[in-house]
Amino acid sequence: MVASTIAFVSCNKENPTNETQMALPPQQKSIKPTDEIIIAEWSDEGISYLFNKNQVLSGIQSQFKDSLNMNCIMEDIRITIKNADKEDVPVISISYFDLDNEVAVTMFGILTQHSDESSSVMLALGCGEISAKCTGVNCKEICDGDVGKTTAGELVVFGCKGCEHAQDPKQKHSCGYDVTQGIVSRLVFDSFKSSLL
């Protein structure tokens, strides 16, 4: 049932004229064929996920192991609404524990909003949208991403906050910000796409 409500195209920029698109229900007709997939619906009742969270987490974990030789335990996927310059911004966060480096990592991306006359908004994940990550070292709480606008007006995750308390008070604790590699964003996108088929 979810597959029939999802529009997606390949995350391949080599041949943009040969993109395929599934039939769109009426509330999604405004979506243009780009490298993105609809993953959630935002309405007055909250945010409804259009994907199987456990399946996506399992897919990302397998992709990271197979493609990046990274050993990790995927933990959670959340979509929250953050405020940036008086604008509501849907932000996706994907958290995991990196077993190789023994750190907690949360990746972030800003979802694209598509709406029409209906009261709900469809939220889309772009192929390269997972663009930032916060790495927590010895943190009692999860590091969260700061959202803001660049001087050009583009919404971005530009830093990290949190980690006020150490898991082990005798050790240093911090939240580190970094840009996510393009291949990581692609692997995440592919994991979402395969869960929607």
C-alpha cells in the first residue's frame, strides 16, 4: 500500500532524462521529478512515517558494513520540526553507535516540503540531503544538530549542541560537527528507497 503512494527516481545524475516515476496520488502532483523520495506526511495530527523504520535501519547498517567496512549499530530515525528564523523546518536525524571508534553518531538532513490544497505536507528526502553529522564522545545525551540559514538563505545543519553531561565524569566529553560524505548520503537514500518498493 505504501509503495503505491511513493514517488521516486534513481539517485543517478548521469542520465536525468530517463528518470522513471510512479503514478502520483492527487496530493503529490506538485512534485517534480528529482532525485528524491517521499518518506513522511506532516499534518495537524503530527508526522506519519511512510517507511518501515526497522527495515531502513537494517538496510543502512548492512550498506555501511558492505560499502564502507563500518561496524555500527543503527539506533533510531526521527523526523522533527525545528525553527530556523521563524520558519518551521522538517529535519531527519539518523542515529547509530560506531563500534570501531566507540562514539555515538547522529546524521542530519533537511527534508523538502511538498504541498497543495490539502492540509497535509509531504516530506521528501533528497539523494544528497544527509549532509551533516554530530559525533558524541562520552556524552550522556544525544548530540543535536543546529539548523539555520546561510547568507544566501539556504537552510542547513551548521553545528551541534548538547553533551552537557558526561557518561563517565572522569573522562572528557564533547559533540563534534562534521560534513557527511556523499557516499554516506547515497547509501542512506538507497536504504530508504529499497524499503518503499
